[in-house]
Amino acid sequence: MNTINQIIAITLMNLRNIPSRFGASLVIIVGIAGVVTVLVALLAMAKGFEATLKGTGQPDRAIVMRSGSTSEMTSGVSASHGRIIETKPGLADSNNGALAAGELYVIADIRKRANNSEANMPMRGVQPNSFLIRDEVKIVAGRNFEFGRFEMIAGVKAADQFHGIDVGSTVSIRGADWKLVGLFESNGSIHESEVWVDHAVLVSNLKRGNGYSSMVVRLLSPLDLDVFRQSLGDDPQLEVSVVRETKYYSEQSTGITSLITQFGYGVSIIMAIGAVFGALNTMYSAVSTRSVEIATLRALGFGPTPVVISVMVEALALSIIGGLIGGLIAWTLFNGYTASTMSNSTFSQVSFSFSVTGELLLRGIVWSCMLGLIGGLFPSVAAARQPVTAALRGL
Amino acid sequence: MKYSGLIWSALYRKPIRSVLTLLSIFVAFLLFGLLQSVSFAFSQGANFSGVNRLIVSPKYSIIDSIPLNYTNQIRGIPGIEKIAHQQWFGGIFRDNRSFFPRWAVSKDYLEIYTEFMLPQDQLDAFLTTRTGAVVGRSIAEQYQLKIGDKIPIIPDIWPNKDNGPWEFDLVGIFDAKKDSVGDGIMFINYVFFEEYSLFGEGGAGNIIVQISDPDAAARIASEIDTMFANSSDETKTTSEKVYNQMFAKQMGDIGFIMTSILSAVFFTILLLTGNTMAQAVRERIPELAILKTIGFSNLSMLFIVLAESVFISLLGGLPGLGVARMMMPGLGESVSFLSGLEMTPEIFIQGVTLALLLGIIVGLPSAIRAMRLNIVDALRDS
């Protein structure tokens, strides 16, 4: 009980006179706030990218591509194979036959608003069934395009990102003038970074036969993928493979997500080392300026443990303040911040929003606690170990 | 340096603090070196551009191709020395994670890209072996490939006539010249690629033109584009540097965000370190007064204090930059689009300048104070 009382007494005394050592204490707070800001911001970037791609996939949808292809960009399925694929079992039905749509995924060089430099804008040639299969797509401005016409609709993020992607404007691609007639949302999925047009019109413009990149299908239920896959495999005419949409998009996200995550951790660790040095410095000087005070306490009968703990608590308190500030900065500046990059599997531009989740904030606070503990440990031991008489003589 | 003893003793005064300060500066400049180089790579493209090379690309997108007979027409333009073409081959080697670029290239490609250095006998083997392939040394080491090995590639864009995996014979391993793109690439023969590809005529992804006079680049580029304007396959010709920059810019915001967050933080670390360093000088005011008492002039006081902070700053900063520089190749290898990443001399000089500035800015207020120090007041305060 006595020890606890001592701990409380010394700790409170330390914390109360932090304001008088404000300048030095700021070093810990700012240093750790910096680490936490960077860590949370970079992880939020990775998280946002991952969420955009993973949010696109639905377990009851699947993508049929040429065997060997890992992305729509490198795949090709002929229209005649498409007609065979539609007849396979396991697919959901609608009024106009099985819920399958051949889509052509291409890119076009369009200038970005941000840097006026040309970037790969993804264009998806879709069929009427595409809208039934991807029923999360909602027109939010203007109207849908009419099949058979050189009209296009753009995802809201594509419109934000590229020059001239505005409702009512005309976009000139490969010698054809496309009228942009509407904008759509799709629950924040990757399709919002795309421009959609009629598949038939797109192939006529591309002059490359009437094939597809891939077919997207809606399964009767998520459990029907195996039936569908089996029947595709059994058909000797087909050289295709099918992948569940959730898996397709989560595989596409792994490369960049892990790159950003690794980069984030790498840089944060280096910075954390720097911040710990700063914290150690501060705590050592806090301890050394108080050496007489600590020695006096020891002479009065306070044990070494309360001294150690009080210094640790001080370091910890300062770092948690730093961690909270860092988390707050990351959240205010970056939550919902929209950025774009080039996907490494389709080479096309993907827009995504940073997502600063509670879990990431918590991770930031945990980091700040660890840094505070490390920063406080050695100085606190040094404080408790210094010989009382020598310290008092320093008076 | 007759004052070096004084500076050392100032550092030894509180060794723990000095070491910690040095390490913080070290870390800050390590970060600076890494991030400036990465940011440079993002904004400029890998440091890999022959001033005398033009890249002809399809006008509307990288997914289109250029008809091969364009090379013959382009050859007629005066000022062109060599011409080659390449097509993205892609495919999957071993598994999806073993990614490195694979290009089908024409015979004269390696004559233009002399930065890929291949022993003559291996070059001859590549040019004469239909199924030949060459890879960079880093790829050969990473996947333990040696000359004579078969390299199977599962096609993605380009199925072959047998609808199976492509198989290549490794006939050469090249090194990339220093200061070039890095060697994480594989080349195969365009002729074999075209013969065995299911679609036959693959066209070219790019035509590469080597010109004799870099100053004529703009004229030749516009002549090429005019030649094919209004055809069904229009072209877009740029210098290789611009081409690489456009590609790098597509990585876009990620590079920008990373570097801007981190440079803000870099300056925060410096600010904090500067604070500690200034504090170290303040504590020594009485000692400085004693130095003055025993006859040090005002100017030498200014010099001693400044020299001390500049010294600490360089002592921490230079190794930081050095370690960052040593980490570059590893970083470049682990991230495919950063291959060939390196710290340019400009970045190194920026870093050194920054270290000097840090030393001066942090030291100057204390140095001026030391210079103006009134001996009597200073001694009385102690």
C-alpha cells in the first residue's frame, strides 16, 4: 500500500510540473505525433485502396477469362465462346437469358486534372446485362447511355480525375466523338474510376473483332461456382478459367496494398527510432535536471520503484498525448482524402479514398505507448540508480 | 583545426545526449536520402533515358499496336540512325508473384540499348536462337537461372499456336550499365514471338528510334506523327525521357502523398533535434564566459559554437545519406517500377547543404549570444 501511495505521490508531482518543462516535453509529443501521423496516414492509404478493390467483388459474381490471364486487361474471350459460356449451369436467370455479360476492358490516354499529364483511363464496353449483374451501379447525374450510340457514362471518381469528363461534354477517343451523358456511383467500388460505353459501339471503334476481355456472370448462389467451373472445364471448346469476383479483386489489391503497407511500416519504424532518440534525450535531461529532487525523495525514504514508475508514467503520458494528436491529425487531414494511382495488374488509373479506421487509430496509440515505454525505461532506471549522496552533493 | 579539442570536449560533456542527437540527425537524413530518391524516381521516371532516343507509341493507348511496316517508312526520315521495335510479352513465370517485365524485341534492339551489356558470344546466340531469351543478372540470381535453362512462361495476352506454355532457352545473362534502368528485365526474340503467337501479326507496342542529333528530336518526332496522322493507327512520338516521365506520373498521387507527408515529418525531426542542440549550448554559457575570460575573441567564440553545431549536424547527416545511398539498390530491386533507383549526386549535395544549413541555423542564435556574451553577467548567473 505504501509503495502505491509513493508511486501516486511522485507521479502526480512529475505530471504537475510538466508545464514548467514544456519545451523539452514538446519534443516527445511532437516526435511521436509525427510517427503516428505517418503510420496512420500510410496505413489508411493502403486500407482505402484495399477497400475500394475488395468492395467491388461480390461472392455471387464471377469473372470468366482466358486460362492463364490474371486480369481483364490481358484476357480475351471470343464472342462465340461467350455464347457457349452463357449456356452453362449455375448462372442466375433474368428475362433476357442467363445473367452473363461480355465486357471489353480497354484504356485510353486522357489528361488528368491534377497534373495535366496523360494517364490511362479505363473504359469498359458493357452489355445490357452488365447493369443487371452489377446492380449497385446507380446513375447520379444526367442519364444512362443509349445502346448503339457513341455515348458514355463515367464513374464519379473518373469524372473527378480526368479532364473533360463532365456531363454534356464530348470526348474524342480513337477518332470517334463520345458524348458524356451521365455519371454513376457504385458504392465506392473500382468501377467509379471507369467510363462505361456500349460494348458493340466500342468494338466498332476499336476495329478489333467483336470479342470480349472477359465475361462477368451472376451465379444462382455463391455455392454454384463449382458447378459452373466444372462445366466450363469439361467443355473442350473453351480455354477459359473462372474466378470468383471477390477473389479476383482481392488478388488485384494485394500488390499495391502490401507495397504501401510495407513502405508505411518501413518509414514509420525509421521515424520511430528517431522519435525514441528524441524521447530518450528529453527524459534523460528531465531526470538530470531533477536529480537533486529525486535524491531528496530517496533520502526521505521513497523507494526506487516509485521513482522508476513515475518517470515511465511521465514518458508514457507525453507519448500518448503525442499519439492522440498524431491520430487526430491523420484523421482530419486524410480520412476520405481521394487519391489515385496506377493499378499494377490493369495498368489503369484507380481512384480510392483513404480510410482512417478506428483500428488504425488504435494501432497508432499502441505504437505511441511502446515508444513512450522505450523512451522512459532507460532514463527511469538511471534516475533510480543514481547514488543519493552524490546527487545531493550536486546541490 | 586548433579548436577541435574544444568541440570534442563539448560533445563528451554529455555523451548520451550527444549520441542520441547524432542518431536523430542520422535517422532524419537517412529518411531524407531515401525519400528524395523515391520522389525523384516518381516524378522523373527511372533515371534511364538516352537523349538520342525517341519512342513512337500508339496515339490513344498502350493497348493498341503500331503496324510493323511503319518502321520502313520512318527509316526514310533524315537524321535517323537506328530503329527497333518491341512488344510487351508479359505472361506468368512460376507464379503470379514472380513479376518482372518481359518484352519481345527486334534484332537491332540491343544495338540501340547498349546499356544492357551482353558478352558477344551470348549476343550472337540470342540473335541466332529462335527460342532464345536473355535476362538481367539480378533476375538470374533471384530465380537461380543459368545459361541453357528452359524458361517456361504461361501466356496471358499472347496464347501460342499450341495453346500451352511458351518455352524459351536462356542463352544470355546481361548486366546493366551503371546509371541505367537496372537489369530486372527479360527479352525474347520478336520473330519467334510473332511466328508462334496464336494471333500471328502482333504489331509493335513501341518503335524506338535512335537519332544522330538530339537537337533534331522535336523535328523528327513531329515528322513521324505527321506521317501517320489521319491513318487508322496514329502515333505519338516523344523523347524517351518524356515517355518515362509520363509513365512515372501515372503512379501519381501515391508518390506525391508519401513524399509530402514525410518531408513535413523530416523537418519536424530537424526542428526537435535543433532544439536539443541549442539547449546544449545554452547550458554551457558559463563555460563560454570562462573561455572569453581567458582571452578568446568575440569572433572565435562565434566560430567555436557554430563549428560545433555544424560538426554535429554533418557527423550525423553524412552517414545518414551514405546509408540511404547503400540501401537504394535493394529498394530498387524489391519494387519493380523503382528498379534502377539511385541517389543522384544532386540529392546528395542537397542533403549535405541541408546538413550545413541545419548546423548554421541551429548554432547561429547561440553563437551570436556567445559572441555578445558579457563576461561578468554570464559568470554571475552561474
